[in-house]
Amino acid sequence: MIRVPGMISMMHSVPQIKKRFDWGYYTVPQEHAAGRRIPVTRGKLLGGSSAINGMLFVRGHRRNYDDWAAAGCTGWAYEDVLPAYRRMEDWEGGASEVRGAGGPVAVTRQSGLTPASHALVDALGESLGTPRNDDYNGTEQTGVGIVQMSARDGVRFSASHAYLGDDRPPGLRIRSAATVTRVVLEGNRAVGVEIAEGGRRRVLRAGREVVLSAGVVGSAQLLLLSGVGPAEQLRGLGIDVAADLPVGQNLHDHLFVPMTFLAPSAQHRGTAAHFFAGMLAETLRGGSWLGRTVFEAMAFVRTDAAETPADQPDLQVHALPWSYPSPNQDAPVRHSVDARPALTVMPTLIYPKSRGELRLASADPTADPLIDPGYLSDADDARFLVAGMKLVREVMAHKRLVEVVTGELHPGRALADEAALTRELPQRIHSVYHPVGTCRMGGPDDPAAVVDPELRVRGIEGLRVADASVMPTITGGNTNAPAMLIGERCAELMTGAGVVAG
């Protein structure tokens, strides 16, 4: 179920299966998104969310890292992190000055694109005046091309598959079916963690350091439960304050809007028969669509209203040859989709201005935290996505797609003008499941920082955080590769290789 890439569709569409692999979090009602409680999908298994994601491998723009460094995160500029990226990946194109080969994470291009996706790539490039780019993780990000994925030969390369395989460190011990309830502190030093296992709690002592890699939700929640966070909030829940830090703040996420167009040459149908035919083909001979990500095409585009520097795109476009649920997937049910072949094109907000917060609901470690990304709380985000929807419609009207696209299924021509799209947008936004920032990294003078550039929690000795929660600002693209990069950098810092001044 986990290792076969294409099984992601079953994991996310069948509630009984999803419940096994997902923590089942939801946001609090979103004020600017029609009061919706939007799913916050987080992997509940070894490898975390990398075991249930879309496997799209995107480093982001080099300036993302340079901006971190300029803001005080010494040692995190692009040239600083590039060696770790090259070390971690096994790129199908081989090693170069910017790409790596022989690393634990296989990275390959999507293959076997449907005719509809080929036509879409051409139309995106021609209508937007954007060049073809065969490697958006190379020297330039801008362009249109085929997606790269952390998968190879029909196998998903999650963090657990990549790093905890047959050659795992001999001293490593993995405890599954155990839940960490807090970090154990003695004074201002972390000495271990408390876990709940088999109906009882016990403390595991740390030899030297404790490293939290529980993700944007879990790491922040554990710090708060351990008395590390906003003092007033913690005292209100009866939690003793060990360090007054802005844990849980700076929460932000990518959003996209699925737009589905009927396209017979997209070939795929959202039916049980089509899915099981794919399973049979993958079992018998391999190399089928089930052995790859469901996404096929991607574009990074600089829009006319871009606020980024001239060489930095501000819009990402995801595309997959499948129909998509409409208007959203909030309800925990099996959603029906149109059974006809279709292209779904998703204009994606990669530099959101909206910010939110994660808070504890109670001091009970089994209680879900209160997750408020503040979606669309900054009006510029809504304007950007509406403009992105209009841009996608322009692309889909391109001459290259005249004989490919037979109609717009969602949101549909009933929502024809900008005013209608603006009214409907709050019902149709989707998280790309890229939340970051709740344990923000920053320099010594940054009052918003929870960890320093060596990922050490401020005011607490022997405690680090290494996951997407430390991102001060989100990267321009899918966040799984940057999350694994942060793990690689943490390993460097702990072993003394490439240590930077804190």
C-alpha cells in the first residue's frame, strides 16, 4: 500500500484506509474560507508524510535559501545547502555541479505521459511565453516540464525507505506503536522523552541530545506540552513554562485550486475497474502508471503582478490526467468523481502572505491541537489565486488544446467572470499539504525564532528540531525535498561537519 506510488489515490480517497495512515487532523473553522474545517493530512507511520505524499521532488528556488541566510539563518544560503542536496539524491540524470548521484533518495522524471499532458506542456509554454525546462531543480526553476518524483522502478522513496532500509545504522532502534507525550526537562536541559506505549508511560533517556522530527504539527505540539512556548498560553492550560518562545506561530501553507477539463486523451478514469486494471498491470509487468506519481506536468511561472525578483517565479502549476472531486474534499467520505478522462490543472500559490497559528486544545497529549493556518486572511492570496484561475483558462483555450479539451468540468462556465470566481474561491481552495513554520529558525536577534541556525531550541540545552516546522518562510515548491534537506543539515550540525556560528 505504501511502497507502490500510485496507491496514493486509494490512501487518500477511501476513508477506511486513510484512517490507518493519517492522523486525521482538521483546521479550526477558516474565517476567510467559508468557515470550512479543512483536512491537515499528516502521515501516521514510519516516514511520516513522505510515506503518503504525491512524491513530487522540488527543491524550491535558490533565493529561498539565500533569503533565509540574509534574515539571520547563517549557514543556510543556497551554496551552503547545495552539498547536502547533492549528497541526498540519486538523480537519474547523473551527478553535476548542482545534482547528485548515489544518494539515498531516488529522483526520477515521470514517464509515459498521456497525450493530453504532452499537449498541456506545449500549451503552457506557448501561451505563457515560458521556456521548456527539463530540470527545475537545476540551475533555473522557471519553465514548463515533466515532474520529478522521489520514486523509481515502482517504489516510493519515502524518508523511511531511503534512510531506514537494509543499510540502516547498526545502533539505531526503532519503536513503533509508541507515542511521545513530552520532552523531559531537568532545569533547562532536555534529558529524554516520555512515551505512551502499551497502556503505560515511561521515560527514554537521551545519551546526548533529543531531536524532534515530528513535523509542523507534532514538533510544535510536543514543545508546547513540554513547557516551551508562549508563556501566557501555557499557564492558561496549567503547564509550567520552561522557555517563553513563539512556538506554533508563523504557520503558513501552499494552496491550489483544482480546475478539471474533460480530455479524452488523458486516458485515465476514476473508476474501480480502471484502478484494478492498473494494479494488475503493475503486478504482472511493472512500469505502469501505478508505479509512478499521479502528477505528470509542472510549470513555474512569473506572473505580471509578481513581487519576486525578475528571475524568480511566483506561480506553480500542477497537472494530472485525472478528474478531481469538486468543490473540495473536506468531508471524511469517499468522494465521487466524473468517470470520464480529464485533465486537472491546479494554479498554486507558492508564496502565501497569510499567517496562522497552532495552539494546544488542552494539556492532554492525546488531544488534537488547534490548527489555524489563516487561509486567505491576507486578501492578496485570494486575488493571486483568482488570477491564477483566469490564467489557466487562457492556457486551456490555446490552439494546442482545441482538439484535446472538450469542456470545462470544474469550476464550470457558470462561474465565468472574476466576481463569480472570487465568490466561489473560498469553497474551492485546497491545501497542498505543505504547512511549515511553527518552530521558526532565526538569527540571534530575531524575536520570532524558536530555534537558532543550528536548529537548537532557544533557552533549552540538548534539544533540536529538524523538520519543515523550522522554515522561516516557505520554499517555492513542494516541501518534501527541503524537509529531508533539513534532516541532512541537522546531521551535519550534530556531527560537527559544517557547523555554523549560532
